[in-house]
Amino acid sequence: MNKKPQRPDRSTQKNTQDRGQKRSPGGKPVAAGSLAPKSARADHPQRKPPRDNVKPEGVAAPVAETRPLIKRKGELPRERVPVILESTGAGDFYLIDSGASLKLEQYGPYRIVRPEAQALWQPGLSESVWENVDAIFTGDTDEDGMGRWRFPKAALGETWPMSLLDVDFLGRFTSFRHVGVFPEQIVHWSWVKEQAEKADRPIKVLNLFGYTGVASLVAAAAGAEVTHVDASKKAIGWARENQSLARLERAPIRWICEDAMKFILREERRGNQYDIILADPPKFGRGPNGEVFHLFEQLPLMLDVCREILSPKAIGLVLTAYSIRASFYSIHELMRETMRGAGGAVESGELVIREAGLNGREPARALSTSLFSRWVRQ
């Protein structure tokens, strides 16, 4: 973890650096366009990098697999609303400050500035703090917008080592502003870790839309048998890199590059079951063969199938929803109807990260990051 990041070659520097920089009225660096987001909720970036499997123009996308929804009977699960799951960071990450549609974060050895439409207030720390950073994302702030990174101090390598919840992995400067981990999910990962560690058997965890695999590695390190599904070959490759860095090569993890809906429908037909299912779908995505996923159109079926592949001793079903124009009550009531007759409870609300200051130990304002709904057995 003490290894210094490698310097990129000249071609890498050319693609990732931007000598231009905009400033806010207060003098703080900003990502281009970040002070005029179209909509606080709609302006969140697409959370996954673009799929590396887009169909050529004029070629119709495959018809998505489907089946009728099952009519559920029985009592609705108990409900806990609203629930705010809060993180102040963990391991190598914490949120330093936010404001003016930006956030200042600590990722391992680096301080990073990225757009954040939810930060409607003004920054709490001084201009000098915001200027003393290692990387600034500049570019389009639309959901699908690409951009580039500017490195004010010195050119940085594409990747660097990080650690969360005792799992090592690689951070990476991507053209979609992401760095390979979504730390607001720490609260869900900690819950999965706790369930796996206290179980009297190796539990089976299914991680849908698993991206770079940090959640899968946390679960596997805690003793779970993990199936990780993502439609992006690049994301699966990155996840395997993380597995090696985490020294979990022998952990029971299946890495599957496939359309999530196609995979779970096949698992249902085969009768395969899981104790915990994590679902972190994008608002829009494509499978490896061009299958199209629309969250609002396919979420009811996705949860319905997930219900069918939960084991008789299932522990939980976790849904996270980003970039949607909806209240958490929308996914809350959908989850309750999906789990009708299963007992347990459905808790729904928001994931938030609380600012922690320069030293990571000074709690301040809370930044909303996403909606969630979670069915739990207990």
C-alpha cells in the first residue's frame, strides 16, 4: 500500500490533463459547467463507465428477456421509513468539504475535486484548501458527459492503491469522473460483511451490476461465496486486478460478464438461490450483446426475479438507485410489494456521506448521494 503511483507515459498525460481551469466567483476551482446543473437529482453522473459493447448503428438491440410478474399474496413486510444510512468515510476515503456544486475528497494519498450537483451550499473551507489538491475533474457535468483530469501539482499515474474495510484495490482516474469506488456504499458493504462473519455457514452473495468488485471482495474476505455480475469486460478486468491486489485469488468468487437481467432469469430457471442479493443498477445500461436496460421499465421485473432466487434462509435484498427522478417511497413500496408474504422488514431512505474536515475526524454537513431500499429478514 506504500508503493508510489507510477507516472503515466506521454500519451496518458495528453489524454488526462487539461491546462485550462474555471473558477467560481469565490475563486475555487470548478469543473466546467458545474455551477449550472440541469437538475439536482438528474445531474448525477451515470455511475458506470460506458459499456464496451455498443451495437453498430442500424443494428437493432436484442429483445430483452421477460416474463409476467408474479402476483404476491400475504402480509406486507414491516416498514422502516425514512432511514438515513450515514457514512463519515472509512479506510483511505473521507469527504473533506463540499459546496458550489463541487466536492473535495480524500482518496488514499490524493485530494480530489469533482462535480456534485447536490452540494447547493457554499464551501466551508478556505480557497487555499480547495486549491491545494492533486486532481480536478473538468468537463461535461451531464450524466453521460465525459471530461478529463487536471493535475495542478504533478502528473499522476492512472491508478493508485487504496483500502476500504480491510480490502485493498485500485483507484483509477476515469474519463467519467469516477475513481472506481462509490464510498457511500460503505454502509451496505459493512452490513454484508457483518452478516457473512456472524453466519454459521458460508453465505451466498449475488452482486448485480458489480462494477470494480469492491463489494464482492469485502463479502468474500468475510467468508461469503460470491457471484459478481457486470456487463462490462473492462469492469470485470478491473475487478480481477483488485482481487489480485487484495490477495484474494483463492476466494470463492465467480466473475461473470453478462447482462444482469439475462443472468438472473437463467438462475431462476435453474433453481439457483442466494442468501444476499445486492443490486446497484444504472438508470440506463447495455449488456455485452447490446441488451438495453432501462431502470424504470425493468426494475419491477428485476426485483421480482431476485425474490424468486432468494434462498429459504435469505438474509437480505439491497437496492440502490442513482440518477432517478423519484422519491425513495417509489422504490420502497415496490420492494414491499415484491417481498409481500416473505416476512421481515423493508427499510428505505437515502445514503449520505458526512463531511469530515481536513483530518477526517470533524463531522459537518451531510451530502445526499442516492436512494436505497433494503429488505431484511430480521
